Amino acid sequence: MTEEEIRSKKEKDSAEYSASDIQVLEGLEAVRKRPGMYIGSTDQRGLDHLVYEIVHNAVDEAMGGFCDEISCTIHTDNSVTVVDNGRGIPCEIHPKTGKNALETVLTVLHAGAKFGGKTYQVSGGLHGVGSSVVNALSEWMMATVKKDGKIHRQTYSRGAPKTDLEILGDTEETGTTISFYPDTTIMAEPDWNFGIISGRVREMAYLNKGLTIHIIDERDNNRKQTYYFEGGITGYVRHLNRHKNVVNRLPAYITGSQGTTVVEVAIQYNDGFMDNTLSFANCVNTVDGGTHLTGFRSALTRVLNDYARKAKILKEGDANLTGDDVREGLTAIVSVKLSEPQFEGQTKGKLGNIEVKAITESVVSDKLSLYFEEHPEDAKKILDKCLMAARAREAARKARDLVIKKNSLDVSTLPGKLAGCSEKDPASCELFLVEGDSAGGSAKQGRNRRFQAILPLRGKILNVEKAGADKILAHQEIRTIITALNTGIDEDYDDSRLRYHRVVLMTDADVDGAHIRTLLLTFFFRHTPKLIENGHLFIAQPPLYSIKSGKKEMWIYSDEEKDAMLASEFKGLRNVEVRRYKGLGEMNAEQLWATTMNPATRTLLKVELDDVNEADSICSLLMGEEVPPRKLFIQTHAKSVTNLDI
Ligand code: 0RA
């Protein structure tokens, strides 16, 4: 066969194939065989994706302007129901497949079919894979559609229809209700976290002003949370900045459109140093940015420079503000809505549509200049902040040059305090950051020197939340940490140079220890977030007590465990000696190894960045200048704070 013939045969085969039911089963079978490819994982995180997908479909209907209320209910049996008051998924018989449209949407992978001349356009969620993936991974699913005067219902199991489409009765209303329970032969047993789902749903509500979203937890006394934000993304930036000192009290809000593409931006500066710009395309958080973000950034830099020149804030001979200058302390939401988003990159977290760059750039340029003309006081405050950033950056550059000359952050100049390990493969190496010289000494003696390195830290490290780059780089303990890691920080961070794939924070089980741990977490979160994202940061769990009776001795890691042991293993309590360990220094080298460092017996908590914005807010709260909210947080979380995941 010629190449041409092979191609035409392939096309013909695939056309026949896709028309058959076998293809349908194979499609969903693929989802069940490799669920990770569609939803990332089969653990609770993957389960959460199932809920987001269903919610997202309802949100799509809201984005189209057809729906203004959505509710998401977690039932006592851990099944989930999502209700919307949109147009209802079409239910009529599809002329090609002979199936009703609802069934097609829920049982065919990539059902991009057309219904009644309209494209069924899944624009968000799992980037188009749609409800059929959730159906494939559900022990059961039930769809109820109110449309065309009737209530329709169909049920499914593991992606296949269980019943025909039935008519339950008449109705004046329209909308879609989807209930499902995950298939636990593939997925983990669901145990939904109200807070996590609620946070996601809140984001959706922020991104669609005027949309009301309820989340109800029937497992918890019908606990209910309702989100409705009249201000939309303006409220979102206020929320993100709620624990910060803001520069412009009123967020700058601008919107504009070109063709079917709508751009919305909200901007509010705070007196911090981080750029916290979140970008979305059709309510999907584009964690890796993309064309909308690029367009926004270049417009922001240009508008601020133009304004500064015009207002003579920048004089002749002054250099332009850089992108970094105008993004210091920036909190912004960039949200675009478009009809055919292309999500790119490995995790599909990047918007690829080329035309969106120019559209966003032009909308932001025009409307933001106008906004600044109308709000000159805010413009002035923001520019002062940017100029300060520019000066600090210049000072930092000078400091860095000096530092590099005097004592570079190079491994060859590793501080004498670091006790290195002999193993060279970073994948099997561990670095313990240990509070205090005395515990550091025990750790050095007790460790396995083949793969465990010890870096004792003296006293409290700098609170990076309140310091600029120059101060951070001048701080000895932090420089030592950066040098030991070998990765650099901020934009210089290079994960491939990391010398230890496990970095373990080992601090005392007391208030000072918790404080030092928080300071370290803040540093890593702010300056080496990739270290956390890539799963390299851990927290050691030293024991709180030892219980001893005669020859029997046990290490105890929590109060609950202590009570349980005293009531079981050590019941009777004759000559029982309970000893509280407040500091690592109270243990000798062997004890420290056995309880906290030996991989065979220790427990390490992995630090996860589940919700970056929440982490950001908590860091601001714990490390920032406002005292009352910090006090409140610490009082309410005092018990759980040892397990604080930032
Ligand atoms: C395409 C066309 C129409 C409705 C929908 C999609 C739709 C999908 C979902 C998913 C969850 N809730 C939904 N609500 C509606 C209807 C087109 C028409 O009736 O004109």
C-alpha cells in the first residue's frame, strides 16, 4: 500500500470504529485502566477532581449566563450531588448514535457532539474530558434533568447505562442534577474534606460574580456554606490580601472584551514583596500561566512606566521600572473567558491560545491607563511602592555582588558547621536542620553518616516575611542553609542542583521550636517553593514522652497515645515512670537516632502545598505585622498546630 492508501484506510477504520459501541466501552475502559491519566491520581486528591469536574460543568453553564445557582451536597454515605438551575443537559435522541444526548454526554469520552445545532462545549473542568470520566470512575451515577417541561432521569454504573432514560413527571423548571459515588475498586474510599471542596467552590464563586454556590455537608449536621460575591474577582483580591497592609484600598478592577473573549483583571498592592498573581482561563486555574498572563504582565509594566513618565515620577535619565519592580507586593487576578481554550504543558496548567496575549495586553493597557487617570492617588501610591522596589532591588544587587566576591554561596565554601554525608547521590541524601548546637551535637553523633547530613541552627532565623532580599542574603543562618542546599533561591532556584532530596526540619516540641519551624517554613515557602512542591521538605517528629516500667520502655509521640498506653500496656501503673521530653537536647545520640532519625522507625511529616493561597495567607498572618488576627489563629489552632501543613 502507498502511504496515501494507508492513511485513507486508517481514517476509514477509525471512522467505523468510533461509530461502534465497542469504541465507547473501550474509551471508558481506558479511563478505568489508567485513571491517573485523566484525574491525576486515585487518592483523595483524584477524588476531589471528580467533584470539581461535575461542579465545573455547572459553572460552565453559569459562565454562559444560563445558570445563577449551584449547590454541592456531600451525603452521609459520601456520595455527592451537584445541582444547577441551567438549561439542563439535552435529552433528545441523537440522530447519528440513536442514543439520547444525555447518555452520550455521560458515556462517551470526549463527547464533543453537537446538539440542536449548538456545540456541547465543555470549557473547563478536566479540560474537556468531561462528566463521562467521572461516570467511568463511579460505582453509580444518577442524572436528573429538568427540561422541555419534563423531568428526565437515567442511571449508570461504572460508565455504562443502567436504566433507559425515564420521564418522572412534569416541571416548569430547568436544570441538571448529578449524583455519584466513586468506584472504590479503582479509587480510594472517599472521605471528603469540607474545607478543601469549599475552598475550590469559593474560587468559582469569586470568578463568576452574581453566581450563588452552596456547599452542604450532611455528614456534619447539614453544615452549610454559601458563596456569592457581588464584586467577583475584586472580592477575591481583597480576600487574598485580608491579612496584609494594602497600598491601594480599593482594588483596581478592569474588564473588556474582543470578539467572544472576555478579560477581567483586579489589582491590589500590599506592602509585602511577593507577586501573587493568579490567572484563570474559563475558571481553570492556569498554574503555569500562559498567554493571558504574559499579556497582562507586559501591559502592567508599560502602563505604570508610561504613567510614571507622564506624571514626572520617573525623570529623564531614570531607568524604566522592570517587571519585577512592578510586581513586588502585587496581588492580582487575571481571568479570561474564551470559547476554545487550549491548555498546554504536562499538567495542562498553561493557556496556549496565541491571540489571547494581544487581547489581554490591549484590554489591560487601555482600561488600566484610564483607571489610573481616574484614580491618581492610587496610581501615585502604587508607583511609590514600585520605585521603592526598584531601589531595594538595586541595593540587593550590590549586596549580592559584594557577598559573591567576599564569600560566595558556593558549595566549596560550605560552613564548618555542616556535617556532610559520604553518599553522593542526592536522591538518598538527607539534610537535618537542627535547632540548637547541643541537639546538633547529638544528631551528628547519632546519625548514619553515610546519607544523613546535619546542619545545626543557632537561635531564631530571620523572619523573611518582614525583610527584603538584601537582608535575607545577609543573614548568616539563611546563607548557610542556601549554601548547603546548593539550589539558589527565588528566580535562581534550580531543583536539579539540590544536594539532599529530603530536607528535614528538626526542632524542639515546644513553643520556641514551633516558632523556629514556622520561620523556616516561611523561608522555604517564600523563596524555594519548588522544594516544597517537589516533595523535598519534611518535619521530624521527635517523641513527647517516654514511659518506663521495669524493663519495658516506650517512646510516645502524642498525648492521645500516652493516655492510650497508660490505659493498656502500662495498666496497673506500678512503678511507671512517665518522662516528658521538651527538647531534642534531652535525648542522647542513640535515643535521637532511634526515635527521630532512623528511617526504619521514625515518622516524618511531609510538608505539602495543598492550597498555596491559604498557605500565603497563613504565612502573612503568622509572620506579618498584624497581631490580633495572629493571636486568634494561634488560639483556635493551638491543638492542631503541630500538624500544620502550609
Ligand atoms: C449544552 C447544551 C445545552 C445544555 C448544556 C450543554 C448543559 C450542560 C450541563 C452540564 C451540567 N449542567 C449543564 N447544563 C446544561 C442546552 C442547549 C439548549 O437547550 O438550547
